[in-house]
Amino acid sequence: MKELLKAKGIKQKWLAQKIGVSEVTVSNWVKEKSFPSNKHLEKLSQLLDVPIKELKH
């Protein structure tokens, strides 16, 4: 996810606000300390314009 955010020029803070989670939560997803729920995966997919499969890697 880190590379995807960088490539699209998206900040973790912006993403957290759009999804309705904390910046720490997004940071943990980026660091792969935790993973988004299915509900959040759907929102991430829409916001980042990528298939959900790509977010699960």
C-alpha cells in the first residue's frame, strides 16, 4: 500500500479522513501491522481506483 499511496500522491492523513479511521490505523495498514476490514477495503479500492485484490497483497 505504501508504494500505491506514493505513486498516487496520496497522504495517509487524507486517506484516514476520507475513510473515517485514524491516521494511526492507516499507518498500521501501510506498515502491514494490521489489515483493513472488508468494509474499509471497499472504500480504499474506490478512493485509490484499484481492485481489492491489489490491496490484499
